[in-house]
Amino acid sequence: MKVLLVEDEPELRRSVLAYLHGEGMVVEVARDFPEAMDKTGLFTYDAVLVDITLPKGSGLDVVRQLRTKHPGTGIIIISAKGSLDDKVRGLELGADDYLAKPFHLPELVARLHALVRRKTFNGRQDIVLDELRLVPEDKLVEVHGERVELTGMQFDLLLFLVANKDRVLSRSAIAEHVWGDHAEAMDEHDLLYSHMKNLRKKLTEHGWQDRIKTVYGIGYRFTTT
Amino acid sequence: MKLLHRTALNHLLLAIPLVVIGTVAGHYAVRHAVNDELDEQLQHHAELIAARLAAGESELPAEAPDQFVQVLPERSTGIAFRDTLLYNAAEEGVIPWRMVRYPAVGVDGGPATVVIARATVEYEDLVTTVALVIGGLLLLVFLGNFLVDRWLNTRLWRPFHNTLDQLAHFQVDAPRNELPRTGITEFNAMNGTLNAMMAKLQRDFTAQKRFSEQAAHELQTPLAVMQGKLDELIQMPELGELEAGMIEVLYRARERMGRTVQNMLLLARIGNMEYAAAPVDWQALFQDQAALLAGLMERRAVHFQLHVDKRCELRLHPVLAELVVANLLRNAVQHNHEGGSINVRIGSEGFVVTNSGPTLNVDPERLFERFTKGDPSSEGSGLGLSMVKEVCDNAGLRLEYTEAAGVHTVVVHRTR
């Protein structure tokens, strides 16, 4: 997957770059508005991450140019301004998703995967990890070809873990992904723990070899190796 | 009542008594004049007859259908006029007459009274006609006046109505046209003042909005950097228990700060009225938020019930509606006790959230203030309920909290 990151804050750029590299993605960066316009004008990407507030211009214009030149490219706006206008206008201009800063890197990865799946495979792409098979479009999970009934939340949780396989996920990243703003109220860790336990139980009951590892004091990891 | 209708009504209320009084007064004035004239004629006639009597002529003028003359051998003290009713053959009925009694000396030298009467039927008709003409003229004058006034008012008040129209469509975040100059000084003054007010409102709005955007950018960017580094950090192999503990604390602090910043910016935006109202599916909203909190409710064995009496018509921006519902439900779960309950009732004019729970150690009056927390060590931002309050105040909704015997009730209702 080839991704362009348009972001002026160097440290944040470095983090995102490193994290996406770790996911095996090819990432290019643009530091300001002219660079973003040049790169999006010349090259084609699977997905572009655009900050709205850029030196020498607005990320919204980058979105506009991308939409006319490369309609197939997935666009995610990452903005710290948090003003509603930007979100609405960005989506109106044709951005596919909006992620407010500060965000968890695993959340960004999950959204990127979902976006590219939607754009390139029309959402119809199975994720197969040995005996486990997920069809995100239908919220369907199978173990050894046998359907596992999961709740919506359990499915979201599993998809989030799978999208970030082999990475350590902090409890707060998971909680925020699953419960959104209510994550605040869930800070009793055992709620996430029991949620995770139920998911693992449902899957292992169908003969799945548990690949979810607890990382002591920090969170969880879905391992494939 | 419209200004125009109010003036018209006042005109009418004034015109009716004036026309009536004018007609009646006209009637009496004309009648008085006619009587004076008649009396003069009758007196002349009587003088003439009295002179003839004095000259020894006893022959009286022939009777006419509308006049009769009599000489009575009576003494009378002076000239007396009066109205009377007598039968008249020509009119075949009793009709009004004007009569004079005039003292004279009879042919025989004895006292005599000349009585002359004249029918006044045609004069009555005249009087009535004249009175009606007066009334009619008055009515015409009033009607004319009214129409001219109405036309003038419509014309004169047009700039005012234009101004009202533009004010009704004023939006603080949309471009606007200056209110125009008119030919009327008062309206010019009003439009000038309103122009200045709207310009200030828009300037303040833009400045406030720019400030909250800049503040957001300056606060959220470093938070994003922190978050990114933490997410990277936990990927390091061989993190010990000590490091894990510290990272855990950092994560929580980062989150808490992020929430506070986010909520404070949201509060600033609500105060700045950046959110336009729209219809809301409150039932779906409560169901969705309750589903998100289902895990927490289950763990605390809190029973949730949603009852919809009627579709709720309250309008709010979707983001704000979610904020209100999410905060109220979250509070209802958090401040509940094990095995408690939450009841939501939705009606057309608002909704009520009731929950069981221990009595708060916070003054209910202060509950909606910023940074008020039931438990000071709680990691909540203390801004949740104050945001609900701010949203309700700005949307013109009434927000009430009451507590009785461990039952907490929050009402969100349209204000009358």
C-alpha cells in the first residue's frame, strides 16, 4: 500500500512514518502545501493523509485537487483544528474519513485498512489468518469454516486487533476504538478485560488457537508468528 | 396584531361614535333651524289674522290640507309655540304639526286666541335627509382618511418591514447585506444601529472562532505528538514492569488532558453558537448510546429502560444531541449503585432521565457548573454536565435536576 502523509509537525510525521513503515506500507511525506500539491499532482497513491492546517495553504485545497485528479485515492483528513466546518467541508469535498488529533496510531492504521478495502475491493475482501476468516463487509467471522456469532462490539474489537496484528495495542487505544467518548467511563480495566475474554472464549470454542497475547500493564497483541 | 390593523381598528373605533354623534347633532340643528323658520311664518300669519280681527273682519282664510286656522274665544297670556300630533285626512293618519297660539282681540271686542297649525311632514323628511347627508359626508371623509392612511402606512413602513425581514434571516456565520438607507430619519438611525450591531456580532464570532481553532491546534498538536510517541514506545521489546507502569500513567494523563481540552473547546464553540439545529431521532440516539454503555451497565447490573410516549420534536445539532444523551446516560450509569436502574421517557416536548443512586454530596445548584465533581479524585473532566447545561441554554431548552429518596431525575424540556 502506497501512502502519502501531508503533515507539518516533524515529530508527529516521524511517528506516523515509522508506524506505517512497520505495517509494511510505502510512505511518502509532504511537509507543506506546495509539496503536497506537487506530489498529489504527479503521483498516484492508494491513500493520502492530509492535515488541514499547513504552511502556505489549506489541506482542503489538497483534497479538492486529489478528488479531481485521482478519484480512486482514499483520503483521510487528520486535523487538530477540530472545527465542525472543516470536517463537513472536507467530507463534502470528497474526503473519505476524518480523524481528529490527537489520535492513536493503531486507530489510523485500522481506518487506512478499512478505507483501502472499501476503495480497492469494494469492501469485499476476506481477511484470512490460518483458521480464522473475517468478512468485514458482512461482519462475518468463521473459524475452520464454521460461523462464529459475535456481537457488533466484539466484531469491531476483533477487526481492530487484526488490522494491527503483531503490534502492541494500548488499552486506551482499544477502549477508545470500541467505546468512543465513553472510554472515559470504562477506565475500570476489567471491563475491557472481560470484553476481551468473552471474545477469546467464543473463538476458541470453535477450535481457534488463541493468538491474543496480554502485554503486561500495557494492553494486548494479536500475534501471527 | 399587526401595526396596520391596530391603526385601522383605532380609526374605526373613533369613526363610529363621531358619525353617530354628527348625524344626530346635524338632525337637531337642522330641525331647530326649520322650526325657527316655521315659527316666524306662523307668527306672521297670526299677526295678520289678529290685525284683521281688530279691523272687524271675521272671515278666516280657507283651510288647506297642510294648514288650519282657528280663532278661539279664549284668553291667552302670550305667544306659544308647540309641536302636536293631529289626524290628517290627506295623509290618512296622525302626523306632526307645528302650532302657534297668538293672543288677539275678537270681533266682539272680547278676548280671543288665534290658533294656526301647519303640518311638518315634508319638513321632517327634509330634516332626515339633511342629517343623513351630513352623516354620509362624515363617513366618506373618514373612509377617505382611512384609505389614505392605510396606503401611506404601507408605504412608509415598508423600509421597516424590509429591515425586519433581513433581521429574521440574519446568520452570524453567513455573508449579509447592509441594511439600506431610507428616506426616513428614524429608520436610518435604526438601520445604522442594527448594521453596527450585526457587524460587531460577526466580528466577535469570527475572532472567537479563530481563537478556538488556534487554541485547538496549539493544544492538540503536542498531544498528538505525545500520543504518537507513546504508541511507538510500547512497541519496544523487553519493556519491564516499571516502564509499563510509567507508560500506563502517561497514557491516562494524556487522555485526561485530551478530554479536558476537547471539552473546553467544545464549550467555547457551543457558546459561540457554531452549531445549527436540525431534527433529531432521539429514540435511536438513546438506543445507540445505551448500547455503547451496555457493558458497563451489565457489569454493575444496572437495568436500562427506554419508553417512548411520542416522537420527540426537539431540534438540536446532531453533535450536540449526541453530547447531551451520552453525558446524561453516562452519568446515570456512573452515579448508580449495583443493581440499580435507569429509566428514559421520551415525549414530544422533551425527555426525562431517571436513575437510582446514592445521594450526591454536591449541591444540586452547583451540579451543572464547570469542574464540579461528586468525587474530586475521579478522572472525569467535570465538564460533562456543564456542557449539557450550556447546550440546553443555547438551544433554549430547560434543564432541571431533582433528587428525592435516592431517585435522580434530569428533565430536558422545551421552554414555553
